[in-house]
Amino acid sequence: MATDMLKKVPVREQDAKVRATNFEEVCLGYNKEEAMSEAERCLNCKNARCIEGCPVSINIPGFIQAVKGDDLKAAADIIAESSALPAVCGRVCPQESQCEGKCVRGIKGEPVSIGKLERFVADTAREMGIKPEVKAEKKGKKVAVIGSGPSGLTCAGDLAKLGYDVTIFEALHKAGGVLVYGIPEFRLPKEKVVAPEVANVEALGVKIETDVVIGKSTTIDSLLEDEGFDAVYIASGAGLPRFMNIPVEQALGVYSANEFLTRNNLMKAYRDDYDTPIARGKKVVVVGGGNVAMDAARTALRLGAEVHVVYRRSEAELPARVEEVHHAKEEGIIFDLLQNPVEILEDENGWVRGIRIIKMELGEPDESGRRSPVEIPGSEYEIECDTVIMSLGTSPNPLISSTTKGLETNRRKCIVADEANGATSKEKVYAGGDAVTGAATVILAMGAGRAAAKGIDEYLTKNS
């Protein structure tokens, strides 16, 4: 395949009209010829800026050169040194603002398609039966990890590679955290991608116990004092949804994006052969502009609805990935920008019948540097709908912090932890990911997991 060094090798996708009617994966990824052709574009920089842009510091030029040389096992081994979830990251990481955003190739053309190459390596390794290996001797120390999402899996995998006896405690009935309940099948297939990557972590020796709610089933204090764990890593995420607190927000047919996606992704509400149905709206309004809002909107569309995304800023300020917005538009999602809900409207039976909106304009920048939206007086109007999905972010559930002695939290109920090593105010207890930062990306949570694994190892080695 001839390669234009200034442009990425195009990636194959399902046609927009077809994929809007199914839950099959949208992006089809590279085949071997396409991947090797794209790998040719890598300059193999000595001072690789792409590695600086990766929160888990993957040796990106190293694995790409292995792809170029048709050595897929070497490529997989290089990635496995830094990442326990390459097939996941290759699909959902915001590469455009991280590794690819730093790529030198992108100065005069398009950056190397690092994410798609990582996905290709991970998928091929899975098909070839390549598994991660543990070479370290057992240390005779036990570590508990709370939560089996990306941060918990990463920390557990790294600790297992160092020789620790690791047990993950997961509150739900299936391991994977946000990877199984939050991200839709059409972006991240569960059985094909997530389950094998969780199994790879287990293959390192990590034990996973599901249906264990820390704070109810047991406590962190009990894990340390009664069950013999030498350290605990809290990676419980941020699953408590936020609402707008506008009138009639309690009407039937108003969901948090968290509930809507969990019912569809984890409980398979979109499938007729599962006994976990969800009310399928004919006209759905999704409030919010992040990746979760795009996921909820595109899921509702696939369930047969006309879908509007209402967001109070302009398209330039949409926090969702450009790729996700592009896909949503292709599929027929309607974007009502510079608009904000002020009231939910309900019928005589208490069900949503519409939503009252006010138009906005951008004023002065806020603390984050984004221009603050300002209401335009007298611009209110109504949108008829039967379902409203609130996607306004999430915060950590306070159950763990409220049942753990000496664990400091901030005003947002996030656990206070050292960014460098995950250490908290309580000795032997570490924390990271969304439980510390609030809702963020998969790869940032993984980076926190790696930092905490290193911090735990240093602490236990020093105090052994």
C-alpha cells in the first residue's frame, strides 16, 4: 500500500446510516497491511514527544517500529510493559490531545495514528493468544484494590508484575468498571475487548471478587486490621450523578446518563432477550456536551429515538472528543448549542412531555479559560420530548470515605491523594482515578493506577 507521509492511512468504519441502527462497533480498525503502512510514517524520534504525551508512558516509537518490522509479539510486549488495557486505550483514549497531539509528524501534516496502531497490536495479540508474563518473585505481601475499572486494573496488574498478591474488590457483578457500564458496545465491545483484557490481568495472578461493596460488605479498616492486607488502593471511580436542580427534574422519564448507560451497557437493556428493559423514548433530549453525553445520545438513537443534544456553550467549547461529535452528527444527532434547560415539563401522569429551554450567548472567560455562557432574556421556548437524559458529570460516592477512619476528602467529596504516588492521609491507603479527580478519562485513571502501584511498592519495600 502506497503511503502519503503527510496523511494518516484512513481507517475503515461502518456506514453512518447502517451503524445508527445497530450496536456493532463503529470503527473497524486497521488490517495488517494498513497498520504496517501507517507505521512507516513514524519518524522514530530519539526524544519522542509522543511518550511525554502518554499518561502511562508507553514506548510508542518502540512498538510502532516493531509493527513496521512485522514483529507483533515484540510490539505487544513493549506496550504490555506500560499498559494493561491496550485494546481499550486504542479505542477510547483522547489521543488527539495526548500522544498524537505531541507527534512531530503532526507539525506539517497529520500525526501518526498511534491509537489505531495500538488497537491493531492489541487485537492481533489477542487473536494470536499472546498473554502477559510475570517474572518477579513473590514478595509475600497482600494488596487490596477497590474497584475494577481502568485505574484499579492498572494498579493491580503493575503490582502483580512486581510480585504482590493482589485482590480486586468490585461492587457490581461484573469486572471492568466504567469500561462495562459506561462506554457503549458500539465504541467498546464488552466480550470481544473488555473481557479478554480483564482476563489478562487475572492471568498475572490478580484475584477479582465481585458483589463486594466496600463500606457495607466490609471496610477498608477491616481489610487492613482483620484481613491481613498490607496496603489498599482505592479506585472506586465517580459514579454519583449530578443534576441541574431545575423544577420538575424528578419527573418520570428523566434519567442520569449514568443510569441510562448502565442499564443499556451492563444490563443489556437494548437486547430483547434480556429481562432488563428501559423505557425507550421516541424523542430524547440529552443535556451536556461531554463524551458521556455523546454516548447517551448515540445509544438513544440506536434505540429508535430522535435525539437532541442541548449544550450551553458553542461547538468550539464542546468537551467531547472531536471524533465522537463527528460520529454523532453523521448518525443524525441534532445539536442545539448555546441553549440551556430551565424546567422539565410533565403531563398529568407525571411523565416528561417536554423541556423549557433558554438561549445563551458567550460572555467573559471563566476560571478554566472558557467563555462563560450568559442567558438571553426573553428567549425561552419549549422542546417536546418524552425522555430527558442529564449528562452533567459525576462525583465519587461518599460511602467509602465516610466508613474509613482518617481519610481526608475535599469539598467535592473526592479523596485527597498525592498525585505523584497516590498516598492519602491514612497510612497504607492509596487512591487515584476518578475517586480523586472526579470524572476524567480512562487513560488518566490508568496513569494514576501506575503511579500508585509504584508508590505502594516503594512504601512496602521500605517498611518490610
